[in-house]
Amino acid sequence: TTAAKGMDPADMVMLAYGGNGPAFAAIQAQDLGIDQVLVPRASPTFSALGTLVAHPAIDEERSCSARADALDLDRLRGLWADLAADAAAQFAESGFAADAVQARWRVAMRYAGQNWALTFDLHEGRGLDDLGFVDETLSARAIAAFNARHLAEYGHVREGEVPEITGVRLTAQAETPMPPAGGGFTAPVVEPAPHGHRRANLGDGFADVAIHKGPDLIPGARVTGPAIIEEVFTTIAVYPGWQARVDDVGDYLLVRQS
């Protein structure tokens, strides 16, 4: 994906999660030129955590084929209204009021002959009855937005060619309380003594490697590789040339040393 979009992985931070990811993340990051890896303390249950904190959402689409400069606004308005009514009913069953829903009114478009359409937002607002954006300016706005999106995605546009709409979409999510998020490194730096040593190969052959118990590491702890941090349900490998730092909320940041 990064190569297709012309993005340099070296500008990014790698996120390692799952039980297996933290064991290999740093060495994979190094191969990609990435200098930092974030390992959440909840790494082994990261997917479950995401399910618990995710906003309930409904994302549905209706087919609608037409040239973008010859749109039937009444038809589009009716399709979006149907989507909104379905979403409102589903949210109501779950105890969420329609006026507490954040809605993104979207459209799928492509140039004639393309296999895949690009989907993007035309309007965003609170509630499910805001269809005032469906007016005589919609065609021009949709074409301009599509060309900009196509240029960003593929690096070119087809000058003078009118794209076509293939569908309208509504993405709506209920607003729910989110757990507080923290971070940063304000705690004093400490270099804890290892819990023990054992033979392991972290890239430079088998040698005695320092073993740290993750639950014993407090904010500010700094572990210099080669070392292994044993969490309850995962293992974090701190490869040679890397350090693991524990932030204020107990997450790990692996940093490659220059």
C-alpha cells in the first residue's frame, strides 16, 4: 500500500499488536527504515479492546448509475432518505436517538470503464435528516471532489471526461463515551535490573539476553537491547540497537538508536 501511494515507511510509526506482533515488530520496522514501534500494553487483546471502544456504526449503500452531470436529484434524495430511515430504525432498536448520530453522506464514482469506484464524503452533519446538500450544485461539487480524490489516489485525472455515479452511501455512527487516552514521557527515567538471563538469538547469534518482567516495569522504565520483555500474553523483543521505553500509561515505545 505504501509503495502504491508513494509513501515512505520511514516517515511512519509502526503499531505492533496481537500476541505475536511485538516479538518481530522492531526487526521488521528496521528493514523498512522505521525508527519507532508502538506496542500498547493491551497488545494481546487489541482487537477486543477496539470492539469495546468503537462507536456503533451503520454503513450502507444503494446502487445508482448515472452520469455525474445528469443527476436525478429527487432520486438521489429518496435513496439517501431510505438509508437514513433504515439507520434511524436500527439505532432506535439499540437505544440511540437519531439526533445523536453523526452522519456522513457519501457517493461512489468512477470514470466510465473503470472496474472500481472511489467513495468519498459529500456532506457531514449531526442527525439523519440533513439532506439540504442535495441541490442544483451537487453535480459540480461531486465532479470536483471526485477529480481531486482521483488525483490524490492515482496521480492523474481524465481532463474533459465526465465521471459517473455508481451508488450513494450513508455512514452513520452513534456518539458514545470514550475512555480517557493518555501518553507522553514525564516520569523520571529508570533503568531496571533484569529479572534474569537466558540464551536467545536476537540477530547476533545465541547469547545470554536480559529478561524483564513486563508487569514490573513502571512508567519511565528504559530497557536497552538486546533484551526480552515478558508480558502476560505476549513477548516484546528489544533487538540490538533498540531501546524500549515505558510511557506514562504503561505502553511501550521501541526506538531505534542512531
